[in-house]
Amino acid sequence: MTDDMPPAPTADHFPLKDLKTGAPDKRGRMVTDVLWAVRDFKIYKTDKGISPQFSDTPDEACKQRQAYMSLGPELAELGQQIDLLKNGWARWITWIWRRLGARDDPQLAYCERETARGIAQALDGDPDAGRQTLAELSRRISKRLGNMLRVLYFTICAIAAFEITIGLAIYTSRLEAPETATVLGLNIFQLSVAAVMGCLGALLSTAIGLRNLAIDPAATLTMNITYAVQRMLVGTLGAMVLHITLKSGIAGALLGTAASNSGGEDMIYKLSFVSLLAGFSERLVPNLLEKSAEKYGDASDATKPAPSSAPPATPAAAP
């Protein structure tokens, strides 16, 4: 006689009482901390992340397993964010905390405890409350990562601006006559002033808009460095282009006739202000170039009116 009934769930071969800090779990990973422990389940931490140990009762363990699996999307998002806190550039913050005597970053420990609480709520029969807890924690971590990356972004911008300023200052100081020296027909001293002030204008713009700066928490350190240096270079090159445009007389109306003169005590201050403005506004120089291209492009493309296609008039007959 064949028994067609499905087999009853069997008890877990790894008893709940055997899960302890400093001992391996059922998969052989060392348990570093037990974050949540009640009669029917435990939630613990290993070097691979946070995991639950279900009840020794087969039916109860089956329900807990289903509730835990329903948290999949929330746990995946949290796992990525906590990994960024642990292994991203933020690990330097953890290093500082350890040098100050703390065991770990307290914010990271809080995130792990809240993750365990969300899982515990689901295993205890309220998965909706667990999802809400995990979603709120995810928002808080995302906000923290954004603030940390904004600080990193501004720090890189400041370092880039400092290096550009010091580099140009050293370069011009080594010239015998920087006020008269030229490169490609351009005055080196004026070009250096424009570059430095454009870079400082870009740094000022970044500092003012830092709080509202959109940050991708998943961006790598290399990407953040690239974006920060790019912003400083845009300000520097924009100021240099604007200086060349003003010296050419194309955009002389912005500074008046004094912009085209190489003399004058206040010329360097006007150059500094306009260069600072060019670096501060990312769209100033592109808009100026677009208007200049439209103006001179239209002038060069203008053509004479086409001859009339009407038939020539027939001369009137003589009376």
C-alpha cells in the first residue's frame, strides 16, 4: 500500500539553542553577534550579513520562512546600503571610531539592530510592520549616504581648486616677466587669473548648492572624483574662454571698453569678477558661445535674394 500523503515537515537538524555568539551556524559561518533572541527564533550576524534561525517546531518554522521570504526586496536594498556603509569609502569613518575607542561605527550598529527588529516583526506574525520598519531604515541610510557623499564631493572639489590655484601661482611666479609673457599670443598672467578665479567661482557654486546636490549612493569613489574634478575644470575653462571672448571684443559689452584694454589699475579686478562669475554659473559661457555662434553663423549664411521668376515684361507697341 502506497502512502500518497505529503510528508510532514521535519524539525531542523540544527537546534535553536546551539546558535551562540562565537560558534558556527548551521552553514558553518561564525556567529559574531546575536541581535535578537526569543523562544521561537533568533536573528544573528556573521561576516556575510544578518540571518535568521527559525523555530525548532516544523510548522512554525515553515510560517517563519514564508514571512522572511516576503521581505526579499526590502532586505536586498538594505543589504546593499549596509554594505556601502561597511566596505565603501565610509569605512574610514569606522576606522576613526575605532581609533577613538569605539568597537564599531554606532550608526552601523543601529542599522543592524533595526534590520533585526524588522525581521523579528515579520517572523512574529506581522510582516507588514516588518516591511515598514525596513523601509524607514532604508530611507534613513539613503539620507546618510547622500550626506556623506556630498561631503566627499565637496572635499574633492576643494582639493582640486587648491591644486589648480597653487599650481598656477607657482607657474606664474617662476616667469621672469609674467605681466608681459604670452603663450599662443595670450597674456599668461591674465589667463592664470581667469583660470584661478573661475575655479574658485565653481567651488563657491558647489558650496552654495551642496545641500540640494543630487547624489547617487551607488556611485563609486572614482565616479565621484571624476564628477568633482570635472566641475572645477568646467569653471576654469569657462573663465578662460570668457576672458578670450572679452579680449576679442565679441562680448565687450559685459565689461565695457575697459575690458579690451590691457592697462588700467581696475582691469585685473574686473577680470577677476567676470572670471568668478563664469566659474559660478555653469551656463554663462555656453549660453554666450551659443549666442555668438547664432549671430556669426546667421551672418555668414545670409544669402542674396533670389532673382524673380516672373516672366519679363513685354514692351508696349509703339502707336
